[in-house]
Amino acid sequence: MPDRPSLLYVTDLAYPAAGRRYGDEDVFLTSRLREWFDLALCHPLDARALMARFDAVVVRNSGPVLHYREEYDRFRAEALSGGVRVYNPLTGRGDMAGKRYLLDLTAAGHPVIPTVDRPQDLPLLPVVDHYAVKPEEGADSIGLRFLTRAELGGVEWGGLLVQPRIDFAYEVSFYFVDDEFQYALHAPDPDRRWVLEPYEPTAADLDFARRFVAWNTLDHGIQRVDACRAPDGRLLLVELEDLNPYLSLDLVPERVRERFVRSLADSLRRFLG
């Protein structure tokens, strides 16, 4: 590995994310990573054409893949066939591969919001007033609907996941670099997902989050474990974001932000070998 390895940093600086500032976060991160790496930024639609010129590709706040699915699939296929190093590695089992992992986790008995994808499996879900219906390839709440059980009878189920709508107390996110916990943030108001505050996790909370990081088996990378606090006090997994998780770094103390940056730089150096 050269003394100053080169990174192609993939981001959509102008993506209009509700409640988040993708551009600001990636401008900050790249300004710091330049201490250790030669670095260039590009839009996700340009990554495939440029990636062979760099030692690794770092996919960060690149926006929902469903907005550029064909180009992303070509990027992924060519990166795998060409041996291009992509960070996070393209072996993730969470959102990187779509949301069908929620079915696998449900079937295996993990603490996850129960999820089905066939009408004949609807009796496996608890009876509630409304159900969340979302596309398997969805992101950023795109395509999310809330329907009654009766309304589910008129739904074309192909490519959809159905979950009970949980009357949760709050959502909480746990942020990891490789298998190292960095910080946690929570949204005290369930109706304001991206109004976040620092959260001090308990040992049980961290055990919960780490079980999903371990399940994902990624040797390197950034992961965000999103959960909700159910009415019975348990945490339930909402999603395992392992493709391009927004980090909300502007909301953590400077010492935490600095630790994250250095953990990321160390992880990238290990990844490059």
C-alpha cells in the first residue's frame, strides 16, 4: 500500500434529505480524511467510470439507490468482477442487499419488528389498527404506507413487506465502525425522526446492537443499527443500515466526532492492508 493511498469518495452533496445535510457531513469527513489519504469526491452516477483509478471507493451519503438502480447494479457488478475495493464491502447482509433480511431475522426469532411478505403469512403478525407497508427496495420512507388490515386485502403484495405499526416510545440509533461502538443518538419524539439527541446506552442496549453487527459479518465498514423502544420496554430492530448510513456527526460532542474520524481512518487503513 502506498504511503498515501487514494480514495474515491462517493456522495451526492446536493441530495435533499429531509432533516439531514448530506453535503455538510461529507465536506467535514473528507476535510479530515485528507490528513491520511489522497481523496477525490464524485457523484454516485460517476463512480463506475472513475473507480479503477483509485485504491478504494468509499460509498458515503450517496442517496437512496432506488433513484439510480441500474447504474448502481452496474457499479456493483463491475466492482466485484474487477476486484475493486469498496468500503463498505459489498458483502453486507443488511440494507445493502434490500430489506428482505427483515424476513430472515423474523423467522430466526431475533428482536425485530415482525415482517412478512405474503398474505398467507399475515396471521403471523399481531392484530393492530394499522400496518406499515413498504417496498423491499425502499429507503428514506419512500413508498411507505400505513393501512388497516381490511385495506391490506386490496394490496398487490409483490415486492412489498408488511409489519405491524408499533406504538413505540422513541427510536434510537447505534453507530459502529467495524465492530467498535462509537455513539448512540435517539429521537425522543416519534413523529420527528431526525430531531436527534445524544443517548447513553445501557449494557443491554449495546448487547442488542452488537448482535446485529455480528450477524452482518462485515469485517470493515460503518454500520448504523436503528431500533425502537416497544411498549413492553424491549428494543426492536427497525433496520440495519450498512450501505450509506447518515451519521449525524454534527449532533455529537467534538471528542466523540474526533474519535469517530480516527476510528474511520484506522479502519480504512486496515481495509487497504
